[in-house]
Amino acid sequence: MKIDIERIEPCKRLLKIEVPQDIVSKEFDEVYKDIRKVANVPGFRVGKAPLDILKTHYKEESRKEVLKRLVPAMCIEAMKEKELSPVSEPGISNVELKEDNLLSFHAEVEVEPEVNLKRYKGFKIKKKNIKVTDEDVERVIGSLQDREAEFAAIENRTAGTGDYLDCDMEYTVDSEVIKRNDVRILLGDKRELPGFSEQLTGSKPGDEKKFSLTMPAGDAKSEGAAKVSHFKVSVKGIKEKKLPRIDDEFAMSLGDYKNLEELKKNIRDEIESTNESKVQDDMNVQIINELILNSSFDCPQSMVERHLDGLVKQARNRLVSDGMKKEVVDSKEDTLREHLKERAVREIKVFFLLDKIAKNEGLAVSAEEIDNEIEFRARISGKSADRTKTYLEEKGLMDDLELGILSKKVMDFLLKNSSIEEVET
């Protein structure tokens, strides 16, 4: 087989392939054998028609079948011979099958980039020393206290700032009526629309309040533009929040804690664990930034586009879940793609950089490491390891699992081979 290769772009190659006549002739023989088994030729029993008769009756069908079999097979063989690592399906063109059985065609294929990485050891990395303060712990205690609060009915006065209203509500935007029942509203909540709490201050159970407010541009309900919304709120009750005392009894009510001090220690440990993860993530970002600064290569466009498609899909789903209409989300498609393109390119670059380092250093993932990760995920989900593995296999997620393990091994290697300086925050 004759193969000429041209570098038409940094990550694109054009293969000009000529398949020898003997290979093509042999494939024709195989095709005619298969045709003979099922061919219904007048005057002959099925499977008994002579070859020359078959060639007359099935010339075009056999030609199409030979091309269907040989072109992809020879393309794969050519890429292997030229040691190309394709990242997308090749584009086939200029297919020509001559009467003398000489087959030629072109294949344009996107390949893995030639990663030029100057260095990946000896980076200077700053490690933040984040101390957990008593104020950090008290903030969490306050959140728990707020979560465990009880609500008591108020019957001897009207609603004021800091009170909670239980109500049914409907509002109209552009003629669309949206109803929400059994809503609890905190009067004075800064997250509400400007003027919303003021309209409900002084209300009492049984009141029906009607008013109009302007939704600011960018609000999920306003769909990007400032709009007037008409509200109707039926007040069902007024409540005040009763916070529990923070003491040993409070701590014991939250779980298996002997006293308040034990709860605080647990909270401190959790904050420290969270901070450690943040510090690790920050150092990883520094490593990645250094790798990108010390490298130069172009990413395969098809990989970038596929990854970008996934990022855009995630962003669209978030917007819809935040209350934005699908039509509005659709109108933002181009903006989302433009906004996320740089991230897509960066993440594909990181993939190839870590892959190159793994190969250079002989880093790989063992079967034991895969099993350990599956068992870890099983414990978290409360399922058996076998069931977890079956799920990952059925969803096609085993490659992602292995890639995640390998990426962590590479990052650990890079950090061990960096100069780390602790800094106070």
C-alpha cells in the first residue's frame, strides 16, 4: 500500500492512499463468494451461479460492497503504519476504483498534537496556610442554630421587618401568570425585589395585597430585561423565628455529640478538611498555569468543540434550573459558546499535558487502584462494589474513572517535584 502524508494543519494530516490491485481483487473474490450464497439468478439454484454470471448481474453491488469494506480498513491500516493517533473519524474523499482494480482515496484526519513542553519540574508553588478561627466555628454554629429554629405564630400585631409571612402568591410577567402556594417570606430579606418587603409590612392574616414592582434587568424571572411584574399575595399567617439556646443539649440534638465542645471540635475538623481541599486545588491551579506557560501546541479543533458542547450543555441546564425559559436560553447559545471557549481549550490542553508527563515518567493506573476507587465510590453511595462497577460500565464511565486516577497521580508527582513555599493568608 502506498501512503503519502501531508501536514495541512498542526493537528490535521491528509493521507493519499493507494491500495494494491491484489488486495482489491482478493476483496472482490470475497464479496462475490458472499453474494453467491444468497444470489437469486434465473436458471441457477441459489449458491450455484457461475462467477462470470454474478459479475454481470451484481457488478455495481459488488463494487459498492468492496469500497464499504476496504476504504475504512485500509484507512485504519494506513494510520497505524504512519503511527498516527486519530482523535476523530477521518473524512474520506477522492475515492476512485479503476477497472484494473487499483483503489485510491484521500483521508483527512485530526490527530493528537505534538506537545512541546519545556519543563515540568522545579516549579515554585505557594501553599496557603489557612488557619481556622473561633469566628469560623461560631459562624457554622450560627447557621446550625438558624436551621434548627422553630417558628411561632404572631397573633397580636401586624407583620414587621424580621417577621415571616406564610402566604400564597401569584405574579404576572408579560401576561404569564406564575402561582406559588405555601411560600414563607422573610420581611426585610435583601434578596427580594426592591420594595417587595415594604409592600407587605403591616399586613395581617387574611389580607390580600396587590402591587406592582419592576424586576431588574438580569433577574431570572425578568429574562434579561427590566420588566414590570404584578403581584397578588394572600397572607395566611405571621411567624417569628425562635432560635434554640446554644448549649450541650443543642449539640446532642444534632447528632452523636456528648457536649457542645465536641460539636465545635467536629466543626473545626470539617472546616480544616475543606480548607485543605481548597489549598490543594489552588496549588493544582498554579501547577497547571506553569505547565501552560512552559508549553506550546495547538489543540485538535474537534476535541475542543466536543468538550465545548458539553460545557455549554451544563451551562444551559443551570440557567433552565434557575428559572430561565428555554427560548431565552436558546438565544444565549452563541454568547455561552464564546464565554466558555477559552475554558474548553485550556482543559483540552491540560489533558494532553498530563498525558505527556504520564508517558514520560511511566505513570500508569493499576487494576488495584481502579478497584480501590470503585470501592471508595461504593462506600459513599451505600452500594456494593460490584453494583457500582456494573453501573460505571453500563454508563461508559470506566475510562473517565481511570483518567481521573491518572490525572491525580500526575499532579501528585508534579507537586513532589516542585518547590513549595508556605504563605500566611
